[in-house]
Amino acid sequence: MSEILAIPNLSFGKPYQTRLKKEALAGHILDGLSLLTPRFRRQVVKHPERIGILLQWGIGDAVLMLPLLRALRRAFPAASLELIGKSWLPELFKDENCCDRTHVLVPPWTAYTNKYLQPLAAFRDFWAQIRNLRSHEFDWLISARFDPREILQLRLMRARTTFGFRPAGGRFWITGDLGVDRTQHDAIHRSELARVVSHALGAASGDGDTAFLIDPQKQARARSWLFDRGHRSGPVLAVHSGAGHPNRRWREHHFDTVLKELDVKPGIVIFIQDPGMSHSVWDGPIRHAHWNGDLTELKTLLSVCDVFLGTDSGVMHMASAAGCKVIAIFGSAEPHWFSPSRASNSVIIKEVMPCRPCFDKCLYPTPLCIDRINDKTIATAVTRELTAL
């Protein structure tokens, strides 16, 4: 799928094995609870009018589910596709024709840091959101994540038919099994998993389902924005140094070094800023600008950029879906699952790390998996993509 500049670690080290054991125990507990409290209405609705899809994690996770959302829209054009998760979902999927409504449901454990040390207020908000969602009844409610906590949420909400992975736990709460066990789940990319789920639901996915829909008129406005900031010719390089968790960020001085070492200079560099983060400091000779806006505008901006350089983040997956040539720097996450979904993009990682994936719980004082990636390696990859334009 993507060019991997190192062999991914598919044997999975101790941190992941420990996680699997915990999830298996939780799954067995939920199997017992579901046996005692099964869904009494286990009907399969063949022509759903309301379909709820749980998308509760990061922006990248949501983008990688595009094949499922596109397939559901084609299979059930009259149905209301309702996404359940974080408050940015309307911005991300605006104008994509695969989201008719959104509902906020934010489990405390989906936070980027201190997942299990959230204040009590976060749990109170979560239960209030659950109660609010119980006023809605879905014909279909879908969890496409191999996570016993999501299966429990399926039980807490009202639905005529529920779909999930029965081997994850809570099997008597699931009306329809999506037909994937843990081994199969861990063997495929997350966008491919979205296709597998769509086929299990009787909705065929297509080749272009990983891409955003881009409005040419909005692209023209984005190009005008670039023109106003001095861009006249040459490729546009987008740079994003952020990531949801600090351990996934390649420090900004590395990006500065890469830009200075480029053998081919872009026409302009766009530094994409995360909310609350300071502007990147750049004193080199390349023309540059800073961008900070909502996710809908970011999709359009990325669609007029030629090359994207960044870490494993939601913005990286947005760049891939928008059509950028992506150079993605990976640290703690497994690129076999989360690399950019479009073919011919580049993934750069350090040599095999025995602790990858660690889910952001680093064993070392600093995340060696990303801190020790060589600046020259990145500069060479960016130069290669700029030269090919």
C-alpha cells in the first residue's frame, strides 16, 4: 500500500501483548454480562432508515472509515447516516455526502493524554451524553472497532439491530457479527478493515472511497489565499509538526533542518497550526505562511498542496485523502495499520522497535522511535517528491 522505509514490526512486543490480555479479559467479562442481559429484540432490519456509526477516536481514525461511509451511502441512499463521536465530526465530513447528522458521545478514555485519569466531570458528561442518545432509536448501530468498550456502548443505546465484532466481547448484545477475529483485525490496514466491514453489511466499497470530495470553487479560493501570501509558482509544501499525543511529535527543530537541507525548494511552505500551538519559527529563504482554520477549510487547502510533510496524525490522513503526496513520520504507532491510505505515499520509521506499538506509553525518557529518525532521511524523501512534480 505505502512505501515503508523499514520493515514494520508485525510480531508485536510486550506492550501490545499486555494490552491484548487485558482486552481479552474484558471481553470474557462482557460475554458473561451479555449472557445475563441479552438484547431481547435481535431482529435484522434489512432496509434501515437510521444508521448510527461510532467514530469516537481521532481524526485519522475517522478519515480511515471513509470506505465504510461511502459504501453505506451507496447501498442505502435514503437512510440517515448519523455519526456518533466528537464535536469536530460535522466539520470533518461536511460536503462529503456521507454524514446527515452527528451526535456527541465522548468516552473519557478517548482523550489523547491521561486516558484513565480523567476528572469525574468527564465521566458525568459521558453518561449525560448516553442518556441523551437513548432518546433516539437507530435501525442499525455499528461499531467497527475491535474494542469491548464500544460493544458495551452498543448495549447502552437503543437500536433495532447492532453490528460489531463478537470476538471482542459482549456477543449476546450484537445482532450481526462483522466476521473478523483479532488475528484478522491485526493483519490489515484500517481502511481495508472499513472495506471488510462494509462488505459484511452488504455494502460494496469502491476504489476511490478513501478520498475527500473537493469543490473546485473552494479550491480556487484556497489558491487565491496562497497568491495573497506571495505564491506565484513552484510546488506547495504543507508542513504539520503536531499530533494528538506528544510522543508522536517530531520536534520542530527537525522540520527546520529538513527545510534547510532540501535540494529542490518549494514555491511556498504552509505551516499548518494546531489550535493552541505557537507558530513554527522559520528564518530560512523559502517563502512561507501559517494557516489556522477549521477542518472543512483545511481539507480544501490540502487539496491544492502538492506535498505534505508531517507525523502520524489526523492531519496527515486528511492530507492523504485530499490528494497530497504524503511523507509521514511514524513513531509509536504501527504503520501497517495506520499508514496513509493512498498508494505511493511514503512512511518513514526508525528501525524495528521491540516496543512498537506502545499506544503512547513510552518505556524511555523520550520517544526514541521518533526522536532518532535522521533529518537527512526526511530531507531526501521530500526532495524526491518535489523533484517528481
